[in-house]
Amino acid sequence: MRAMAITTIGSISFLQQGKPAKMRLSAAQSLADIEVFARALAEYTTAGIVEISFTEVKDLTDLPGATSNLQALDAHAMLLLHGEVGKTKTKRLPIPAPKTDLFELIHGELLVKRVSGGALAAAYSILAGEQFAFIRGRRQ
């Protein structure tokens, strides 16, 4: 089994006289480290530091189907999720190139199975840190 590669990249966004610029930081290890560097850098620049970012990219080509191109990405399932009261009301969640077993045929329409939609809503809830419930979904 191949070892998965992790790549990180950070950036600092500047604004001076209405013009944006971005400094890429390939040595960045965390968002906190970028913030410390940005605060130190602010002492030496007249440009306004307006934003920092940190991205971590992990190679997941070991997942099933990751290296195949069997279905066009323009086909997708669209799920509608309902969030917590007082927070996100609804969320549309597109699923690219859905597997056929995500759906069941009801009245001539391919609808997302309730069990599958519920599982995806639960996984999205963990990601978002907010409870989401599956309302409905269909193939588009």
C-alpha cells in the first residue's frame, strides 16, 4: 500500500491602495504559526494584512474509484438537509458522480434512499459541528 502524501500551504493576503496581493508560505505548519508570522511581518510592511489561510491537502487515491473516471462529474445527487433551529436553516449538499445504489426509483424518479441520506447528514453534521437532518434528495 502506498503512503499517502500530505501537502500544506499557507498564505497571507495583503491590501494596499485597494489592490490585493498574496504571499504564499509553503513552509507553514499551522494557521496559528501563520498568524504569529503575519503579526511579526506587520511591523515591516505598510500593506494591510487582511487575511491568512492554511490548507492541508491529503492524497486519498487509495479510496475506491479515486483513480477511475467511469462517470462524468456533471451528474450529481442533490441532498437537502435541515440544520438546527437558530443556526443554518437548510443546506444543499451536492454529491458528484453518485453511485446508482444511492437511489431508489419512486414514481418514476430517482430519489436518494432515506438511510443513505441520513448517513450522509450524520457525517456532514460531524464535519460542520451542527446537527443536520436529511429532508430529501434526488438525482440531477
